[in-house]
Amino acid sequence: MVSVIIGVYNREKYLRQCVESVLCQTLRDLEVICVDDVSTDGSLQLLYELAATDPRVKVLEQKENGGAQLARNAGVAVSKGEFIAILDDDDWLAPDALEWAVKEFEGRDDVQCVLLRELRVRPDGTVFEPSDRFAFREASGEEIYYHSMPWHVSGRYVVRRELQLRIPFDNSDRIYGDDNTALLHFLNSPRIIQSEGIYYYRLLDNSLTHNMNMGVFWGLKAHEAMSQYLASGSYSHAARVAHERFRWIMLVNALRHYYMYHRHYNRDQREEAMNLMRHDRETMDFTIVPREATRKFGYIPMMSLGWRPFVWQVYTYLFMRRICGRL
């Protein structure tokens, strides 16, 4: 009934808990497809050990390291479940998480996605739920799409197989490409239900999304890919406007990050970051970005004046905020 896809890369320390949390589900009709993305630790050996103890565990080996999205797509391609769930290799599920989720699909052809409740686990083991979540029981997919762009909705969910196959994981960016996939799944689900199933999301000091790295700039490529996808499909004008506004704010935030932390990057990284930000600004559709997002000092596109004046505008804005103690 449910295929759980786990992309694996060098998570030997947490992998057993991850896989066994699926095998111990109260919902027994499931398969666990683990796709090793050329791990260099003992992850692959551990996967085969787990597969030897339970026939529901299937192991795939990628020929070259291609990132989580490609690994997940490979797992989905060989899966057989009516529903698809994605589990990160360092996270785990509560024992009844999938049973709660599957119940919400019963008798509801209009529901294509059911969200899991995300609880975050700090390195010291304490658990908390993000305080900025949009609280709902059931809503339209487009409404959840709007709340998802500022990450006010959990990106942990179970999706019907047909929708997952129609919209596979986007690999335009290794870190944030899956955000695009979630947004498109939400937009294509007439209704979305929040279940009581719990997904435990482990916060790691060495996580790609929490370390200082180029991800904040590479993520701009994912936003551009999403804009192109929305423009080429039959999505509402409001959906395009909301995303382009979000994309613009993310670009300004990336430049803010560069202003504050550029000394932590080497010369080649700084040049790449600037090129990515410049390209993102040049490819943005400002005809649909709401004017209220582009008229404030520090956020004015200044397209006719070139890139450098725009950068100095943002820098001046941030400097003034720092002087006022608000940065």
C-alpha cells in the first residue's frame, strides 16, 4: 500500500533507527526502498544487513553520486505502492505515522497529499514543534501552496502514486529542489489534509541546510526552475505572482547573507555567488512581482541601472539597519 523511499548518503550512525522506524509501523502493508547514493561509510553494508532481516526492505545502488532528488526518483521508479512517502536517512517516523496518513485518503479522491506533523529533534535530544506553522485540518492545495513558500507548512507528506509519477523530484538544486516538488504536488491536490502522523526531523550540526555553504545561492537555481515550470503550465496567475514575489525576497535575502558572511567564502565561491544572484535578478519577471515588494528602499530592482548600483542599494540599506541595531 505504501512505498517509503529513503535516499541514503553517509548516514550509518542514524540509518538503523530510520529504517526500523518504518519496519515497526502499525501499517504492515508497505515496502522500504533504500537508494544508496555512493556512500563512503558503512551505510550500504548496513542496508544489506537490514534487507536480510525483512523482505520489505529493498536496496538500490546509484552508479554515481547525483544527490537526494535523483536517488528518490530512482526509488520511486521501482516502487509498487499506491502511496509514496519520503523519509530522510537521518530522520524517523512515529510507529503509527503511516496508518494515520493512509486513513485520511479513504473515500477522498480529491485528496492527493496528506501531511505528516513535523517535530524537530535537537542534537541534545529535545523535541519541539516549530511555532510558525500554519494551523489547519483541511484546506485547498493552492492555499497550502501559498503558506509553504515561507515554510509555514511541513514538507513531510504522503502522496498518491499517480501524482508523484507525474511530478517527480526536481533536481535543479540538490538542497532545495525538493521544495519545488512539494509546491507542485500541493498545487495539484484539490484538497490537503493534516494528519496526526508524526515525522521526527533531526537537526544536525553538519546538515547541508544548516551549515554555512553555497546552498543559499544554489537555491536560487531552484527558484528559477520553479518559475519556468509555473509559466509553462496551466497554473493560476495568482500562483505565479506569489512565487515570483517569494523568489524576489529570497534573492534579496541571499544578497544580505553575502553582505554579512562573504569573508567565510573563498574567491571562487564569492564570484560564483555573485554570478548566481545577478542571473537570478536578470531572469525574474518583474511584471508580476507585486509593487509593494519592489518599492521599498533596499528592495528596488533598479534594472535600468545595472547590477552594481542594485548591490550598493542593498548594502546601504543593510548598513543603515545595522547602525540602527535591527540587522
